[in-house]
Amino acid sequence: MEAISNIIAPLLRVFPGGEEADIAQRVLRFVVDHSTTTHIDLQLVRQIVPEAAAGAYDRQILRTLQYLAGDAAKALEVRFEMIRSDDDIIQLEPTDVQEIRQHLVDPVSGEEDPTILERIIIYFSPTDLFLQMIIEEHARDEGAKS
């Protein structure tokens, strides 16, 4: 798939001979095969890359996710959510997280909460740009088959 190849090629220059390119390829292929996926985190990548189970490649996974979310790849975006005490999950913007870190205040209730940072979760989500590239490439492939 051309979209994946265009992302992997520069990654190989950044991490030559490392596991990162293989992990990135598997993550991106997973997104292609499961385009409705919205939450990509360490645990999911460990499932996508079975040899990474039990933390064997956590550093490589995190470097890969950072790269895929960076300006060079633009395949993933960093997202945040917070689990509230009533098990309600709310989406947070990066500016919300900055505000929470500075003031330790629940953005919904406005109450001070010294443990709030423990309930903020970071994850990655496919960007609209990457999903659009997949759709366009699929349409081209289907057109070529006709």
C-alpha cells in the first residue's frame, strides 16, 4: 500500500534497522483493516505485535507511535480522555490537559482534585488525512481493477 510505504520510508532513515518500521507497518495495516478504530494505545499495539507482549518492545512502540503522530508522518494524532469518579469518560483537548496539570482541577465539576492526573489517559487515533489517503488509494485500486 503506497500510503504506508510513504510513511515507512522516512521512518527507516530515523530508526535504521530497528523494530520501529515493523511496528509502524503493523499499526498502519491494522488501521487500514479496521478503519473505524479510534483508540490505539500500548496495549493494542502489544496485541498487534505479539512478540511485543509483556513489554518486550515498549520503548520501540512508544517511539513508533510518537513518530506516526509527528509532522513527518501525520498518520496518528495524540488524544486524551479522563475517567471521572462515576466511570464517565470525557474527551480532553491538549489545552484542557495543560490546564488540569497546572491547577489539578476537574474541568467538569470545577473542584480541586490532587489525583486527577492519574485518571488522564493518552491514546492515539488515526488522522483524517491518513484515513482519506486510505480511501483514495482504495478507490484508485478499485478503478484499476475495472
